[in-house]
Amino acid sequence: MKFSDLGRGARIELAKMAKQLGMKFIGYNPAAQQVSLEHQGKGVTYALEEFVAHYQKAWPSA
């Protein structure tokens, strides 16, 4: 599954998802399909698919 860069709207949605998971959104790299987040003061980078899967597992109604 490959996500395209949908611009600011995609970044806003990713930021909302991160906030609901207790993380802070830092950025999205569409070329590498990665999401950068801050969790407990540390920067982490997830593959976009992995981040979305984790979100869907935590918030199944979304």
C-alpha cells in the first residue's frame, strides 16, 4: 500500500491521529513513506503503514 502526498490535509490528519495516541506529530516523508513523532520526549520514526495499523488497532471505530 502506497500513500501519496496529499498535502497539508494529510499532515493535519496524521497530527490528529498522533495526538489521540499520546504522541506529537513532527513530520511526514512521502518519499520514504515515514511518519516522525515525538513520544515521551524522544523522536521516533514509523513506517506509515505501521503507524496507521497501530492507530486502527487502538481506535477501531475510526
